[in-house]
Amino acid sequence: MKRVLLIVGGGIAAYKACELIRLLRKRGHAVRCVLTEGGSHFVTPMTLAALSEDKVYTSLWDLKDEAEMGHIQLSREADLVVVAPATADLLARMAAGVADDLATTLLLATDKPVLAAPAMNVRMWSHAATQRNVATLRGDGVTVLEPDEGAMACGEYGAGRLPEPDAVAAAIDRALAPVERRLSGKHVLVTAGPTHEPIDPVRYLANRSSGRQGFAIAGALADIGARVTLVSGPVTLPTPSGVTRVDVETAKQMAEAVERALPADAAVMVAAVADWRVDAAPQKVKKGSAPPALVLTENPDILAGLARHPSRPRLVVGFAAETEQVLEYAAAKRVRKGVDWIVANDVSGDVMGGDANTVHLVTANGIESWERLPKSTVAARLAERIADALEEPS
Ligand code: C5P
């Protein structure tokens, strides 16, 4: 039996929470409800108590509850915290880390996964502020479901309806399903992001890598139990949960951090390492009559170095971002660098910074082309393949 803590927010869709409780109970889950002040205008504590066959919690200031069960305990004894309906206001307060009532305090105090099913007017859903809050929450690891499209209680039409209760219940089952921790006990090293190579104290050479694919891979590896060291160049991404992050700026620093992170069972080098560094000027270069010439020196190839290293990880995976002849270059790179796999991608489109990626996995056995997938799915698939490879007898 799994325990769901269901936070019912204040919206007309709150009535669907009643059906959701019934479905979850039918699946054998225990449901304990928290009703917000807004929610209590749409459904009563009595209804939720009758359906959940449990006490319903409404106020942080209910001292009796604090004596019997503190809000911290309430937030942690569940296996999953579900917010349905999640109103625009509740999502905003969650994203900001506000804790001014029982629901938001529980959400800030919990150490359990959180799933939110939004429901609101179409304009409120599509508003930049709500979209920003949803992106923040997803970055924080909250599963935010996409609302349904359709006619709304307010008479408008569009995206913002609470997904049907059986769809929310199915998402809850997915979130509660035990993940196989196939990589537990394994250490995987991941590099991600660009490197910055200083020209002088205020300027640098860089590239367009956002770090998103590498961060997704680090997160996916941690999700299936790996101990992950993520060596990251300068990016603006949150650290995936369960990942140890080492921030660096230059290729030289990245090479040193990789060396320090060894030994590892596998390494996935996703970073777009600058090929050259500049003989940097100690002071800011002033504008003069002629533009200065930059003297470039080749950076160490971290991936090739790791493939030859005395403590070479068992599986070394490189990335190859190409704009032409992707497969030919990638296959040649695999051999030249002495690595096991190359994940090749065509970066002539909007891959850099975008959400999706089309990749080809180049191994000693040949080339596998994957369909265009969200970077998170590419990451999850690659993590499973890494687990397969490390499970093979060496
Ligand atoms: O040679 P190229 O830069 O195309 O190779 C890309 C692969 O090599 C990526 O996996 C990248 O992380 C890695 N690399 C590296 N150090 C470098 C250059 C590339 O680790 N200096």
C-alpha cells in the first residue's frame, strides 16, 4: 500500500479531487487530504474525510494536530505528495518557496516527490508568469502534468482543465512505481556545458552549449542509482537531484576536475570543451588603433586523455556535435579517440539550448539512429544502455 498526501487547492476542479480519491482508494492506496482555505469553498472537509476514510487537515494553526502530528511529519510520512487541483496561485507560491499556510508549508518541508495537476483559466495557464513558475518547479524536480484542453467552467476554451481523474491516477501510479536502481554502487563521471577561455580579466571565448543534455544525462544516471559526479562549465541550470556537481570555467580546470573525480566505472563526456585557449592578457586589453591578435593554444583533449588513462573507466562515452557528415565523422572520432561509444548529433538546427535532440549511438557494433526525442528521454535511454554495458561480464 502506498500513501498519498493529496493537497486540494481552491478551484472549481476541486470536485474532481473527490473522484481522484475514490480511484486511488480503489487501487489500494491510502489517501490523506489537506484542504486549502480556497479549496474549502468548493468541497468540504467532510466530503474528503468520508472518501479518504481519514482525518482531513486544513490549518497550520490547529495546535491539536501539531501536538498529535507535526506538519513536518505529515509532509514526510507519505510516499508521494499530490497537488490537485494546483491553481495558478498555488503554483506561484510553490515556485517562490512561500510557506504561509498548511499546504505550502508541507510542500516546502517535504522530502518526498511532488506531483502537481494544474487547473485554471486558459489565459492564466498561458500567462508568462505561470509558465515561468511551471518551468521553475520542473527544474526543482516537481512533476507538473500538462492540463487538458477543452471548454472551461468560466465559458472560455483552451488548455487549463484539470486532467481527468483517471489520467491523474495513472500519473500517480507512474510516480509511485519503484525505479530499478540498476546503477547502484557504480560511479559515473559526466562533463557538461561549455568552457570559458579568458582573453583578459573581462572577456572570454565560449560556445553555445547550454549544458541541458549533459545535465539530463547526469540526472537520469542518478535516477537509476549511480553516484554521479557532474563536472560543469558555466551554465545556468539547477543541479539534478542526487548529483554531485563540480563547477569549472576553463578546459584546463575541467581536465583537472575529471582527474580528481577518478576512479569511475563509466564516463560520459558531453561538455563542449573549447578547442583552444587564449594566451590571456593579465590586464583588460584597451581599444587601440589596431585590433589585437589572439594567440591560441590547443587545449588538452579530456576525452582522449581519459581513454588512455591508467585508471580508464570501463566505459568511455564521447559526444560528437557535427554540422555535416555526422555519422562518418563520429565513427572516425570513436576510433581516433579510443572511446567505446560516440553519441553523435547534428547541431546544424536548434539543438543547442533546445529541448529535443536527434542522436546516433556509434559503437563497435555499428550505428543506431534514435528518433527525435526530448533531451530527458535521450538521457534516460542512454542511462539504461550504460547500465546494460556495465552489467555485461568484463
Ligand atoms: O573532437 P571533438 O571536440 O569533436 O570531440 C567531442 C567529444 O570530445 C565530446 O565528448 C567532448 O566532451 C570531448 N572533448 C574533450 N576535451 C576536448 C575536446 C572535446 O573532452 N578538449
